[in-house]
Amino acid sequence: MDNRIDAIYGRQSIDKKDSISIESQFEFCRYELKGGEGKEYKDKGYSGKNIERPDFQRLLQDIRLGLIKRVIVYKLDRISRSIVDFAKLMELFKYYLIVGGMPAAVARFAQTRDIAQVQSVQKDILKLYRADIVKYARNKAHVGAIFDAIPAELSKKNKRFKLSDLAKSARSERYESDFIWLADAGVAIPCYNVTELVAPLRLNRQHSVFKLFLCDTGLLVDGVPFKVLQGELDINWGAILENAFAQMLTANGFDALYYEKAKHREIDFVVQKSGKVVPIEAKSGRIFRAHVALDNVLRVKEWGLDFAYVFCRENTTVEVEIPEGRDIQCAIAYMPWYMLAFLKPDTLPDSFVVELP
């Protein structure tokens, strides 16, 4: 059972007419909670460049103890404006990649800070998943083969799940119910390809073309946690990062979708915000401003894309330019990996009554 709670954080540096009060920030956060409970953390009279804020430190400590499920803020700058803070949060995100979000693994890490013990818990969870497949899945062989193949499929340059890797004679119609079983059981996250980047994205989804991620990134990082912490480059950072992104996007309420066509190449994820399609790239390397696929899709005039995210190892910057063949500006926001956790779907109004003619 997941006993973690939601947290809301507010910060106000100085009192002035155009400064939004902490209570107003909390009102926005409570709206996002949709009636749910949120533990309040607030710092008044502190600059965003100062990480030694009493309640912010208390929030970080509760996160380390595994007590917090998610943090909701009015704006991202309420958290931090400091390079030092950025470095610390990037380090914490690496621990998230290793520990994941399974309550038992989080609890063990909070109690011991021992990565070896966390990995032992994760191995037990994987054993339980395999036991459940044997016990409950209709076609145990198919489901088991798919589950065991997920890490290998993600390690390939093209992460699209290929049935031919399971068996040369494998056909989608014979395995379709097995993929559905894994998704419905919460064990795997299917990420479907879309045929074009126009809203609504669900109408463009291809059910036969998809990537398949594990439900928890900590279960994927088997045997290499210390390499992740040390930032070593001889591991498949791309697969680990994309799995974490799929997990965070679906946890926040987005559909897991991506785009790939030979003439444009692959966009890691796509979401829909304010009626517009927003491409998302997950960059694991240092050369994060080289994004051929993103440049290609921003040039497609009929899609009308004007904004994209690139999540990377660096701090936040925004670049604006007019792509070739377009007559409007397009903005690309470069953000650190952990910022994806703050990307939320549009919220529907509580009421929208119309008058009929």
C-alpha cells in the first residue's frame, strides 16, 4: 500500500503589491489537488537563490524519507533559482532513477540508504511479478516472454517493441491480449506511435506500433546503480531516461505517445497542452542542442507546432527562432530532467454549462 502524501510548497520573498501571496499560491495548488489533501510547506521572506529555507529543507527531508508522493507548486521558480540547487536536485534525480517509486523500495532506501538492500527488494518485486504472471495470465508463456524482453528491447537504438524478437512466427493478433494484460496489471507501460502531430493525438494513435516500458525505472536499473550515480557513459542512459519519462508522464495523467517516421526520425514523447501538440525530447548526453528530429517536425508548416521541450543535464534556458519554411517563432525550452515531474495535463473546469439555441 502506498502511504505517501502530496505536498504543496509556497515561497514569497518580499511583500509588495505585485507579489502573489503564499495563500494565493496554495489556492492554485489545492485546485490542482482536486479536493485531495496536501501537506503544506511555506517559506516567507526567503529568496529563491537561498536553498537553506526552513520549510524547503523540511520538504526535502520528507522526500528523502519516502513520505512524499508528489510536490505541487504555483510556479517552478518557487522551488529554486540557484545553480547549486540545480546540481543537488540533479543528484537526487539520479537516486530516483535507481530507487524508483515502488513503496517497498522507497521505504528500504529511506530506512537504510543502502542501495544493495534496495536492489534486493527490487529483485523480490520482479519475482512477485513473474509469479503473478504464472498464476493469473491466460497465456503464461507469451506474457512471460514479453515481460522478460522489455529491458532488451529498450536497449536497442530503435526502442520499438518487435514481436519477431520473441519468435520469428509471432503475429500481433496472437499477442495483443498479452500486451493488454501487462498494461492492465500495471506491470508495463505501452507508448504508442502517432501518425502525425496534430490534435487530438488519440485519433492518430497506432495500436500496432509501440514501445514498451517497465512500470518502474528502479526495476530496470539492475546491476548498474553505482554507474548511474557516478554518471558513467558506458550504460544505456537513453533507455533508463526514457523509461523514467514514460513513468512520470503517465503518473501525471498524460497518454504515453511518441512519433516516428523515416523522413522526420523519432520524437521521444508527444503530449497535448492547451489544445496544441508539444514534442518532448529526452537527452541523456552532453550534446543536447543537436536535435535533428525536433528540428524536422518544427519545420512542418501544416502542423503548426510552436513549442517543444528538451530535457537534459543542464539548467533551464529558452531559445526562440523561426524554423526554415515557417513564418512564426518557435520556442524550445531546455530543462533539467527532474522538471518533467512538474509538467501536468490541462485541468477541466468543475462546471461548463451552455445554453442551447
